[in-house]
Amino acid sequence: MTGFEDLSVLTEASAAYLNPRQRLDYKAEREDCLEWLLTFGKDPQPVCLVKDEE
């Protein structure tokens, strides 16, 4: 996972609200989301499905 080391993945407010186990899960989920956003962007191109010609 590269590209978001400088971003705040877990805010202080979230960290204060969550227990240590929840923080781990929350941070992993946010990192996955950030990785997806950095790869595909905010508005990814839709996948065009080709219909079979009848």
C-alpha cells in the first residue's frame, strides 16, 4: 500500500471512540478505500458490457 502514508487514516475523534480492536479494523478498511480511490479515482469509468447480437 503506497501513496497515502502522509494521509490521516484514523482521526483522533475516531480513535477516541473505538476500542483497539475496532481501530485496527477501521484503519484497514479506510486504507483499502484510499488505495481504491488512488487507483481508480473518484469517478471511475463504467464498465461497458457488450450485449450478444441476436
